[in-house]
Amino acid sequence: MYLRLLLPEIQTTLKDTPVIMLTGARQVGKTTLAQQLSDVYYTFDDLDTLNAAKDDPVGFVSALPQGSVLDEIQRVPELFLPLKAAVDRDRRAGKFILTGSANVLLLPNVADTLVGRMAIFRLWPLSQLELTASPAKPSSIIDNLFHNTHLPKVKVDKTLVSRVAKGGYPEALRRSGKRLSAWFGDYLTTLIERDIRDLSRISGLTDLPKLLRLLALRSATVLSQADLARDAALNAVTFRRYFDLLQATFLVYTLPAWFINQTKRLVKAPKLHFTDTGVASYLLGLDETTLVRDRSRYGQLLESFVVAELSKQLTWSDTRAELYHYRSHSGEEVDIMIETAGGDVLGLEVKASATVSSDDFKALRSVQSVLGDKFVKGIVLYTGDKVLPFGERLWAAPVSLLY
């Protein structure tokens, strides 16, 4: 069993909050984590339990003991109002633990039902730190970079390509070769046939596999919905509906654009990323051997790998921060901008190359010149083996700096 680094924060929250919700893609380990929190467990993947909850939602909830785990709650949205009523009658902390493989806040009437009563935790596929973590919580590299002047020592990871190709799903990590490919195929089929269909109530989802492959081709690129809809032969409304479903089931997500004028952030195009690079590699027909030969695809997936690792670490980091990407009108780009609540900024570029030069810091220097002291560090993450200074607060470092 892997140590989930979000567990201590969840345990603390259960002491003062009536309901917690664990969300995340199917097979990321939500059930395993929930069962570490309580011995009282019900899953709506079980048909009898599902029917009992649907037939009498009020009666089902009223019979639940303190600390009950309700697994895959998105399959029974009828339970949310009875859960609200039960919490309002009894506000004890740790009353219910819910899990969902879809973003239940997108379901009709659910978003407001448990406001003020529920804390939501996003569980990602395993981070690289969780694959090797000891019982003592390791510090997040985000905390380290914001609070320390120099970069920590780095041990170069010679298995980086394999980590990108496999991703972080626990079941995928146990497989290789044809068995790994078969698992990803079965996983996506199940996701489309069950979770996405349940969430959408759409019977015909035949275009989704093709759309997923198109999205994988564009991982780590600026999202153009019009271009994607055209290439997928979908009208704009249908594309938007399908893309929203893929986000709701945590297969893909978008990284918003960063601007010094914060009011402009939402009107600029975000970048598309896959939650798990193992899924994206499968959709592209790439494995560890072929990925290293396709440098363009490797560069895209490596960037998504880094963004995902940082997103995972933010869930337990002591630093309150958000991730963005930066792109200027003149074409300067920084792959990842990490901004704290106080406005301090880290800039990171990702390069699938064993060499790095001063030119790779051009965009980072541009941002640094504007932000001044608010610019904490600029780092080019590359596949080489040295930590190298490239000027004031500018560094090159191996990707394994992250873990």
C-alpha cells in the first residue's frame, strides 16, 4: 500500500468538519484511502446497495452510522439532500466520508447542497514522492523553492522516461508491456461506458475515443476549442459538452494563463494537460522505448508530467499557491508559473534535453525584469545531471529536482 501524503490533512479535517469528499479519477486510490479513515463502508458500484439508496434515499441515509464511507456517490445524486438534512440534525464532525470519480459539484443542485458542511479533497494519481515516501512526510519542493535561497542537492533519475510513460495509477505501475496497454484500454472503456455515461445521461459517446486521441496529441499546448472541434468533426456545442465531461471525470484539465494584471487571466487561452501521462502515452501508442525516440511528444508529455507532479504536491504543500502558464504577445513562453497568495512567483521551463543554454532563460528573464523582488526563482528543468546557475535567481536543474 502506498503512503498518501494528503492523509494527515484529511484526518485533521475530519475532526472539525461533518462531511469530507474525496474526488479524483477512477482507480487513483480513493477507496483505499477512505477505508483507512473508517471501517463502515458502502459502495454504489454494488448493485444491491445502489438500488437500496435509489429506492429510499431518506431511509438509507437515516440508517447510516457515524463515519460512514459512501463510495462513488456521483451514481446516486438523490442522496445529497438527505445527507444535508442529516448533517443539519447532527453537526458532529466526521459524520460522512464521500468519494466520487466525477466532479459532483457539476451535478444539478449539488453544488449548493452541502455548502459550509463539506470539505473537498482532490486525489491525484500517485506522485513521485508517494512512490518512495517514508512514514515521515517529505517536504514539498514548492515549499523548498519559495523559502530557500539555493536549490537542494539532486539525484539524477535514470528512470524518468519510464515514469512518464507509466504515469501514476497504482494498477498501471504493477504492469508493463502488453499488460500495461491492456489495462489502460480497459480503464478508458470502463470510464466512458460507466462514469461518463452516468454523468451525462448520453447514450451515444462514440466520438469520445477519437476526441481523446486528438487531445493527447495536443497535451501541453494552448487550448483552441475551435480547432479541436473542427478536427474532431464536432459542432462547438457538442465539443464543449464532451470536453466538460472529460474534465469532470478528471482525465484532462486546463492550466490558466498568468498575467501581471490579474483581471485579464480568465480571458486568455489556457493550456491543455492530461491528468496522467500514462493515459496520454497509451492514447498516442507510445511506450518507454518509442517515447524516447519521439522527442517532440516526449517534450509535451514531460511538461504535463511536471505540471501534474506540482499539482499533486500543492495538495499537501504548506505554501498556498496556484499554477499558471505564461505567454506574451511576442511569443515568449514560460511553461509553469507558480504564484503564492502574496504574489511571489516561481517560473519553470521544461526541456526534454540533456543540455541547456542561456537562450533557454529568455522568457524567464523577461518576467524577472518586470516582477523584480516578487520573482523568487526561475528554473529550467532538463534531463541533464547538473544543477547550474545561470544568473541571479536563475538555475538549470534535472527534472528529478521535483522529487
